Amino acid sequence: MARRAQPLGAVVPAGVAAGALVLALCLGTLAAVAWRAEAGGGLGAADWAAIRFTLFQAALSAGLSCALAIPVARALARRQFAGRGLLITLLGAPFILPVIVGVVGLLALFGRNGMVSAALAPLGLGPVDIYGLHGVLLAHVFFNLPLATRLILQGWLAIPAERFRLAAALGFGPGDVVRRLEVPMLREVLPGAFLVTFLICVTSFAVVLTLGGGPRATTVELAIYHAFRFEFDLGRAALLSLIQFGMCAAAALMALAVTVPGGFGAGLDRPLKRWDADHLGLRMQDAAWLGLAGLFLLVPLALIVLRGLAGLAEMPAAVYAAALRSLVVALVSAAVTVGLALPLALAANRLGGLRGTALQGAGMLAIAASPLVMGTGLFLLLFPVVDPVALALPVTAVVNAAMSLPFALRALGPVLAETERSHGRLADSLGLHGYTRLRLVTLPRLRRPLGFVLGLSAALSMGDLGVIALFADPAQATLPLQLYGLMGAYRMEAAAGAALLLLALSLGLFWIFDRGGRANAAV
Amino acid sequence: MLRFDGVEIRQGSFCLRADFEVAPGRILALLGASGAGKSTLIDAVAGFVTPRSGRITWQGQDITLRPPADRPVSILFQDNNLFPHLSVAQNVGLGLRPDLRLSSAQHDAVAGALARVGLAGFGGRMPGQLSGGQRSRVALARTLLRGRPVMLLDEPFAALGPALKSEMLDLVAALAKDAGATVLMVTHDPEDARAIASETALVADGRVHPPHPTGALLADPPEALRRYLG
């Protein structure tokens, strides 16, 4: 089709400005860091250990998550039971579950005073020690098993139902179905799922901060934090930041190359009729996998609620002040996310072609960026001008927004393209341009994804324990940082209460915005 | 007069030539197989496709390169003729002002147009609550308010049953007659042409054949048309 004979309007400059801002946040901070790094020395033995541990734990975490996700996804794909839809929805929850809250739940189950230790004590065993590599792995599997399951389930459901019908007609046994249908599908889906979870585990900070640590379980991200916060060795922090960015960029590029499946797509609750899996043995096997995975994911969440309710009364007043600060940061961050994502998506869609893809790519760059690197860079840039501590909360909101941006663009982009495809020509022929078109056509059509993006970015920011840990003093703590402080002081009842409050606020923010996007939305 | 003056449209290896004219107030059917280029020609008139060479003129004015909204045409697409999130009255009102800031006289005009297409009192409904035929009527009401002298129909009634389709074609003919509008309609069914088109042009073999009076053409089809009719 010929190019539209209409002016580009203000959309493209606004989008390019948003893209430039994101580039500055991702690469500008990196440049600031790199410039500083020259002053520092080389890498010490501890730094090499951190690099090795980062890659080792990420590979192991991703491998375990994906390996366990295969039988769970298979059971979900081929079984129908009451609550199946609910279980699949719950698998999406860890994505917006604040990491520190999940850790509190895991400690309640596997910690020194947790349920497992209590059960083992009469046998003369235990208590279980959750700190170290195995604790980090446990938490990473807790957070990434659901995501990997959703990604792999997507692959299962992408196999046309007709294939299974044909397989049944040809008399395929379970082994034949595995060989002819499932293994080829897994070969396509697994690399993407592995790389996504690997990337998440490489950048994971809060899990390692709480469950790792010590010379044998320190990641690069954690080493940056230590160099910055405790040793105030900016040169070393900068050097480690560069290494962290390099690892993330390499993993992200590999993930792009193998085309990652989208894990948040609709239609995941569509069950499949499977004739080949109708054996008692297979049914029991599937039930066992679903039961174990369900327990592993749900018991920690249930413990957060139970212990949290008891702990609510124990919370110091500082928790409420921190909760209020976190709410404001979350709302600002959500607004900034949409303020960046909307012009970026509109401009990329309008430009189309290579230039549109390039703009979109600039927005997605934050996938490879680490929040701590961004925070370190911003500190180095702001340090000579203002007191960075005074800017701790605004910087947190902006960095959180940048981290949410890739998800926002993925949610908005396809709906925007579909709107243009279905209604663009009608709008053109009626003379709907510029702001009028935005108001009457584009925004109403984008309502659902916009609600989702606002909810997601608010929830992610609410629960984030990352860049805030670099800057804030106790007077400016957000709720996750306050919670971390309570855990560090072994005030476990108060911590449980704060965890429940944080959980309720994060899920509540997501629910309110996402609902708002759906309510009364005419299709 | 709508004139195609040595128009040549290219899309990849596909090529369509058009060199003919339609007198004001006539209804011309563009008849041909799918993929022959009927919709492409309509798109060129509406401004969604730019010809590689030649000119399209209306009353002597060159409109070949004008933006879609500035052309003397209203178009009905095969589908998506209404915005699903806007009410019936809002969809019709877009024909008067794209920003929908309507005066009370304009609101009355919207109600009048809806009454004219047999949908009096439907203004508050959403498109999703209407049947396919009713949705087509809403789009026609908007066309009425836009008051453009050329109406382009890209098979908007293809999804309707035979009785409903002929009802809609009759409505189009009546509205066009009232307004004195020129109509170009795409169809693959000679019965549609016979129903309302005074002239018919065959689109085949990469060109638009010259229009002829529909009755005579269908009674004694030339070779190319005979091949299409089978």
C-alpha cells in the first residue's frame, strides 16, 4: 500500500524523544559508569567468583525451572479438571508478586523456624538451612517455574488439535506422541523459555540479597551493591556494572535470536482432547505433578497470609509511612511508564518499517539493562549536582518505569497495529487525524492494554527492591526496603505483617488498574 | 464527471489500467473475479492506493494525490465500517465533524439521517448490539450526512443474505437518487449489477473494460465477460 498522504504530526517527535530518554537511561548511565571505571583496577578473585556464581546459579535455576515445567505444562495441556483455569491464572501471579514477599513465604516453609524444620525436629533432623546456593535456587525455581510452565504450555496448545486427532486415528501410543509431536515442539519452545528465565536469574537481586551472600554465593549484581553501598568503591562498582550489562546484553541477544514465545497470551485455558493419554498410570502421574507444583507454589503464599494476619498488629508505624511512600512511587512509575510507552508505540507504528523497528528496539533495550547499573550511573551523573539521597524516590520511580517499558511495549504494540489494520482506513477516509484520532479511536481501542500496563508497572514498582537499596536512608525507605530491614533485625512477626501488606498493595494495584481497563470496555 | 485518464496501478507484479469516465448521478457496477483488481481501483479513487501514472479527476479537478478525507468520496468497506466503541449516533455524527463536537442542529441531522435509513431511535445503541443489515444502514446514514458526490461500495453487503442484500442495494439506489450521487460499486455477482447499476464495466485481464449499459451487456456478453460468467 502507498504511504499515507497525511502529516506525521506531533506523534513522531514525541516518540523519538521518549526513545532518546530510554536510550539515555540505559546507555547514558552505562557511559557514565564506563568513564568512571577506567579509574579502577582490574578484577580481583572475588569478582571472578561473583561472575562464575552468577552464570552458574542462573543456568542451574533456569535449567531446573524448565525441566520441572515440562511435566507440569504437559499435565495442564492434556487434563481437564475443576480449577484448571484458576490454576493457570495463578501461574501468572508470581510475575507481580514482590520478590521479597515470596522470600518471606519460602522462609516460612523452608526456613530455620519454618514448617519443614518443625516437621523434621521430632525425627532428630534439621533444622533446614535455606541460605546459600540451594536457597537461591529454591527461590528462583519458585518464581520461574510458573513462567516457564506458561511458556511451555503455550507451545503445547499451539499444536493443532487435529494433529492429536490424527495421532489417535493412526493408533499412536503415548511414546509415539512424545516422539512425533511433543519433542519437536519442545525443541522449538525450550531454548526461548530457558533464555528468558536465565536472563531473569542473572539480573535477580532481591533473592540473592536475602538468601545468598557471603563469598560463596554472591552475584555480580550483589557485588555492585556491596562495592557501592559499603565499600564506596565507585571504580569497582562501575567495572562490575559493565560486566553485568555485557552478560545481560549477550543473553538478551540470544533470546531475540531464538524468538521467545509470548507467555501472557490469551487462550491458555483452552483444554485439549487427548485420546493417547487416557491411561490410569498417566493420569496419576499428571495428578502428582500438578499436586506437587500446586503445593510448592501455594503453601508459601498461604503462609504469608496466615502469619501476616497475626503479624499485622506488630508492625511499627514506620511501615505505614513506608507503604505510603511506596504507593506514591508506584503510581508515579506507572504514569511514567505509560508516558514513555504510548508515544513510543504510536511513533513506531506510524513510522513503520525499519525506523519503526529501531524505535521499538530502543524501548526494549531495558531488557538488557540492570536496575543497579542504571542506578549506579544515575548516581555518578547526579552526584556532582545534587545530593543523590534526596532523589532516591524519583530515581526509583524512573528506573522502575524503564524496567516495565519492554512489557508495556509488548502489550500495546500488537493492539495498536490491529487497531490501525481494522480501523485506520475508515479513520483516514473520515478525516480523523492527530488529537481527535487519539481521543476517539486510538485510546478507546487501547483501553484494555493500557489498564494492564498501568497495573503491571504499578505492581512491579510497588514490590521492587533494587535501586532503592542503593540510595535510600531509613527515613526514605520504601515498603520492600522496610520489610528487608525488619527481616535483618529478626523481627519476623512484624516482617510477616509487612509482607502481607505489601502483597495486598501490589496485587490490589494490579487488580484495580487491570479491572479499570476492562470495565465497560465495549468490544 | 469522474474520469480515469490513462491510470495505471502497479502492486508488485500486478498491474491494472483504467481509461474511462462515469457521468454524474450514474451507478456503475465493477464486475469481475476476485483478484481482478476491482477493489484496487476503488482504493485508488478513495486515496488508499496511488497510481503509478495517469490522473483521476472529478469535475475537471485532479484528485489523484489528495489525502483520503479531502476527496469528494465516501467509501463503504467490506467490513469495519463502524467504530465498535462508539455509539450509533456518534458513528453517524463523524460524517459531520470528525471531532464529534456537534451543535444541536447537527444532532437533529444525525437523528434525521438515522430515520431516513429506517433506524429512528437507534442512536444510543452500540454497533455490537445491531444485526449486520442494521450496521450497514448506520454506515449509509453517515454517508448521507457526509454529502460527498461520489459513493464507493467495496462489497459492503457481501456477508448479508440475498433478500437483505437486495434490500440494501435498493436503499443505496434510493439514497443516491435523492442526493444525485455517483456510485461505483464492486461486485462479483451480475445480479447485483442488474438490480441497480445503469452501467457495468468488466474488470479482467489487468484492465477495466469500457462501461456499457448493464441490460444490453449482460444480454449479449462479449468474449471476456462470457468467460467470467461461464
